[in-house]
Amino acid sequence: DPMAQPEQVIAFANEMNDLKVDWQMHMFSQTMHAFMNPEANDAAFGTVYQPITAKRAWRQMQDFFTEILS
């Protein structure tokens, strides 16, 4: 995601670790911001729909909710 700079990602990870939070972060290749929005189509801005990633992320979200709501 070109909108999330590496130093911001590292800062987030450090903060979650410092708080002893059980967390995960998934990174997808060939994927920009707004990847689940079929109307996102502005590569120059960094927003492009990516159907394969959208499918994977949707499944991961379902698995997450199943885990925490069970």
C-alpha cells in the first residue's frame, strides 16, 4: 500500500508489541490501497481494485471474526 509508509508500519508494529497486543499484519504483493473497491482505478493516486487480493483478504477477515466471536 503506497499510502502506508514503511516507517509507519514499523511504528504501528512496535506500538502493538509494546502494548502486548495479539495482532497480525498481512502484506499482499501487487496490491494498492482500496484493493477491495471495484471502482478504485487510479494507480497514480495509489488506489486500484485487485480482485485476487480482495478475495484473500475477505477470507482472512472471515477467519478472524470466526476466531474472536466463537
